Amino acid sequence: MASTVVTFGCVSSTASRSTTPTISPTSSVSTSTTLNVNQVADEHFANNFRTAEAKAKDLGYTLYWLGPQFTVSDVVSKGPFVHDLRPDDVPGIVEVQYSRDGPLSTTTRDAELTLLEISPTEWQRVKDSAYTPGGTSVLVAGKQSQFYSLPDPNTKITTLRVVVDFGPTVLVAEATSLLSAGKVDLNLLTDEQTFLSVLQNLRPYPQ
């Protein structure tokens, strides 16, 4: 069987999002029903996280999180969300998402923040693609970590990345620009200071 290729880095082109099902404004269904639909979806993908956390323990490592939500400049991002099982998923690698628009079932492209949480065995396989030239040493949640700013001059998209070795868990956090039609970055976490500040709250689930 061919090994799964793990790629670090997200791409975003517009502010449009592929999120949970929503009810059309022209529908006769009440707003409270719309909220209930979104709440059910939130719980579904949050439950996926809890399932992934139990499996991670069986593999000898721990998942980290930022609580059920965090706030930046009055913008609330919710999580932790994990997509439904996909054929290319690798045991020992869990992709966790936080998004202001709720859970994302199939893609990280529009998540405000993605946490790739990796077992020691898988880290040995993928670490060369996580470390890139130009990193700087920073302190994140009490651990010396590597920080990268990865701008794309052609698209004006910036990805910020931090690699934290919690031992045994290795966590790769990324925030990528979410550009509006007018090329305005809507992701507040692509500000370096904000990004690093949010990550200081990383801790083992369920602390």
C-alpha cells in the first residue's frame, strides 16, 4: 500500500465558505430552527474530536485544544472540530479545526485555525515537510517552538505556522489568509502577535 502524503499549508482564494447546511432566508422555518441545525452539526464534529482523542490515547499520545471557543476582537471561533472519516486519513495524525462559521466537514481551506496533531511514529515520517527554511524560535505554551511566516507574493495569501513538540504529541498549527473579493484578509489570526497569543492557551484535552 502506498503511504499517504501529508502536505502542510492551506490555500484560500475567496471569503466564501463551505460550512454546515444553512436554511435559506426565504424559508418559512424559524431562526431558532436554523440555530438548532447548526448546533447539531457543531456537536457532530465536536464528537468526532472526542472519538479521535480516544484513539490517540490508544496510540500513546494526547490531543491538545484551545477549549470550546476563543475570541479575537469580538470574533468567536468555535471548535475543536474533526471531519468525518476519509479514505486517506492516517492513524496517528488528527486534523483539528476552529472556525467562526462552525465546523467544516471536508476541508481546512476556510478554517481560521488548523491544528495537525501527530503521534511520535508519524512525526518521524512527515517532519521534513513541516520544517522549512527561515523559521524562528518562539515560546508557545511553555515549549520552545519553531515559527514560520510563509507569504505568497503572487496571491497575497500568507500562512503562519508553528511547530510545537509537546512530547509525545507534535502539533503543527496553521492560520492562512481568507481573502475577500477585494483581497482583504478576513482571518484575524494571520497577524503574528495574535496568532502566537492564541496558541499560548494550548493544553491537553480536556483541561
